[in-house]
Amino acid sequence: MILLRIAGDPARNFVRNREARSLAEPKEAAHELLVGVSPIRSGDENANLSITLQNAAGQCSALFAMRPSTGAAAVLYDDAGERFAGIVTAITLSADSCTLEVQS
């Protein structure tokens, strides 16, 4: 199970499947749009990763176009707990997907 939580008012939660909804806070919505997570990259720069969300029906466009989450805190959770925490540094929307760049 994987959950991405982006801080804000309201917070935004993205999951890969229904089972992962249990990782979200009880009163927060969880959008079942998470497609993939890149490996964590590090080296000469701060650790970072890319997260791909589904946008075929325009769900991400609706969530991010008017109120982008750039600069918001983001935490990626899996079955073992917190996997990565950072700041959303970029959001790229296309017709079928949305890519979030998160940097520690």
C-alpha cells in the first residue's frame, strides 16, 4: 500500500488502491489516482523523487490547476510507515497524467 499526502487546506491524499485508503487520516478524502513512484534519487543534490498520478478524466487538472501545491509539504507512506518527506517543487500536467516532483 502506498499513500501520498500533500499538506494544505484541505490536505490531498493519493492512493494506488482502495486498501491504501486506510493510511489516510479518517476525515480526509483519498483520491485513487496514484500510478507510480520513482526510486529515490540522491547524490550531489538533495534527495528527490517523482510521483505519477492518473489524469485521464482530468481529475488532477481539477485539483492542481486552480490551487497548485507547489511549495507544500509532501509525505509518502507505505506499509512500513513514512518512506520519504519533502516539498513539492514542480507539477507537470498532461492529458493523461500528472507528475509531481518532491525534494527533501
